Amino acid sequence: DVLAELAINGGHPVRGERAWPSWPEIDDKTDAKLLQALHSRRWAISWPGDGTKSNERQFAEQFAAYCDRPFCIPVDHGSSALVVALQGLGIGPGDEVIVPVLTWVASASAVLRVGALPILADVDPRTGCLSPAAVVDALSPRTRAIIAVHLGSTIAELDKLMHIADAAGLHLIEDCAQAHGARWGGRAVGSWGVVGAFSFQHGKVLAAGEGGAVVTGEESLYLTMQQLRADSRAYLGGAAVPGEMELVELGETMGVNYSMSELHAAVLLDQLSRLDAQHERRERFAQELEEGLSALGGFAPVPLPEAAERRSIYEYGIRFEPGTFGVAPVERIAAAVGAELRRRVYPPDVPLNRSVLFRPGTTRRYSTTWTSVDERRSIGRDYPNAESFRETTLLLHHAALLGDSADVRDILDALDKVRAQAAKIPIG
């Protein structure tokens, strides 16, 4: 019967015509912020103002406080945030940086962009975050830093990673592109490493279309990173002066232009004011979903380490045991569940060692870094935990948890239906 048949095979989906929550969430307040910036005719920090503090600077102050750090520098993209962090720490040619193999490509390509070599390390098989044991195995005399990515809806084991970094005299950089507002041990993530790097790309929980930021507690590093992102210019404090720029030409550290526009900063000022309430809504429905997963049996959420106080749900991960859906590969399982829900369900990214997005040899710029010897050093090992995590995890974008209990019920029903008819999942 068409009601029982899998939607991917032409049956009726679990989800009816009711729309899912849209993302990002905007209203008249968003319009007002953006229009105010538009009509100010000051669309960039590299332009004289009217004597009021720029949107970019206002956002930097608010986001720094949100992250429990004294200093924040907005940039144009999350990728730029990582580059500025690495350059600010003096990392460059001849250096190695340990990066989890399971992450977006920018975590590794940023290392290449500063002339250093990313060393891909395996992940914790439960969380998909960087494995402390794998970090120890990847250390060498050339290692200068560790990039810990807080993945999806969990947090890397900061206590263990910080211990390793401190013992080896390394910098710990937190890649918080997927973890705005998560908290660990009494403080926000991003405030534990020497630098926290964030993305505000369209899909993130704090979104501006594009954008990023770095946060730090070190004033000298803050001054250096400001210049790295604004052509050797920086804010020096004090009130804005009508008809003059807020940036001062210092030239202590040669930089480029990674600056955020005033329009993006205006959107972020609006969106930041909504973030904690959105966290609360997602968490409420995540708890409902987890109760339902437990009742279904055979499913579980991606876990949080014990020291974690609050997660930031960017991609909600649902784990399942191998064989739960028969012999179907995870891509087809995700497609089948997604067809039932009328929305995208997907597995984690392909590990970087076999991702088509991580191919430094295709670009001349990296030719001196990506030699055959360095390629083997970077990716020449097996990553069984990353492969296992990817093959047994389904992801949902966080907007799926901004609705109501009926949405949660649909997710559970879709999983149950597809599992019951796993033999009918088309594999070819």
C-alpha cells in the first residue's frame, strides 16, 4: 500500500504538506537594523563615519562578551578567521598543525594558506571530534598548534586537548564555527584556547550570510590580528570622530583586507539578540527527540562530554548501530529518511583524506608545501574512527528543532518507518 511504501520508492511520506521552520529567522527588527546601516551610507569600516561607533565594532564588543573574552575581531568569513588566528600566532612555512580529519575543508586549507602543513588526525568514534590519543600520535618536532573543532552538536574534549597542548608547548585553537554559545567548565567555548574562531555563514546558528570572527584574551595578539585583517590598520579605542575613520594606520604587522561589511554586522547585531532564546527552543525539542529515540531503541544522540554545560546544536546527530538499516550505505539511508520528512537528512562530511575538496596538489600555490613526502605525512594513515562515525550517523540542520512537538514526532516516525522497511531502500 502507498501509505506503507517508502517515500523514496513513490509512497506517501510521513511528513505532510506542513512547512518546516524557515532559516534564518527575521522580522521587522532585522529590517530596521539593516536599513539603518544601508541608509547611513557607511557600508564598510574603511569609510568615515558620523561620530557613532560602527556596527562592526559594536558587534565585536557584544560578541566578545558573549564568548567570555575581552577581545573580538570580526572578519569576512570563518575561513579568514582561521587564517588570521594562525598568522597571528606566527605559524607558517615549516610548521605543522594538527587538524581533525572529520571537519569542513576550511579547517585544513587555512593551514595551507599560511604555508604550514595540516596533519590530519582521527576522531573520537562517539562524538566525531578530535581524538586526544590521535593528537599524541600525530605530534612531531614541527608541530606548532592543534585545531580542535567542536563538531555538529557536541564539544571536543577540551581538558585533555589543553593538557596535551600545554605539555608540548603548543597553541590550542578552537574552531567554533558550529558551536556558538556552547559552554564548557563554566565558560564559553572559544575562550579556552588561545584563539577561538567562528563562522557566521548562512546555515550557522548565528548567521549573516557570510562572516566570521576571532576571539582572544591576549591584548598583544588582538592588536596583531586586527592589523592582519585590515591592511595593517587597527582600532585604538576612544570615541569615534565625525568625518574620520575609526581605523588607525599602524603598519606593525602587514595584513590584507578580511574586514566584515557594516551591512553584515548590522544583521549580526540583530541575530545575536535572538541566539540564546533559539538555543533554548532547540534544546527543548532535542530533549523530546532524545526521549523518543530511547523509546524507539537502537538510536542515540551524539553524546556530550561530561564537562560540557550547554551544547550548541548546529547539526543534530542521530547515531545508529551498524546493520540497523540492513546493508544500505549511509547516503541512501539519509536519502530515504529525508524523503519521508520532505527535508534534507545527510551523513557527516567525507573524511578529508578522501574528500574531493581537499586536494592541495591541484593548486600551484601549495606546491612547495604539498610534496609527496608531506602528502604522506599529512594524510598517509588510516582513519577508522572517522569512517565508522560517518557510516553510522544521520544529521539534521538545526532549523528542524525550531518548530514544535509535531516535528519531533515526524522525525521519529520517519526513522521507524525506514528501519522497518530497510530491505526496500534502493541502493543502486
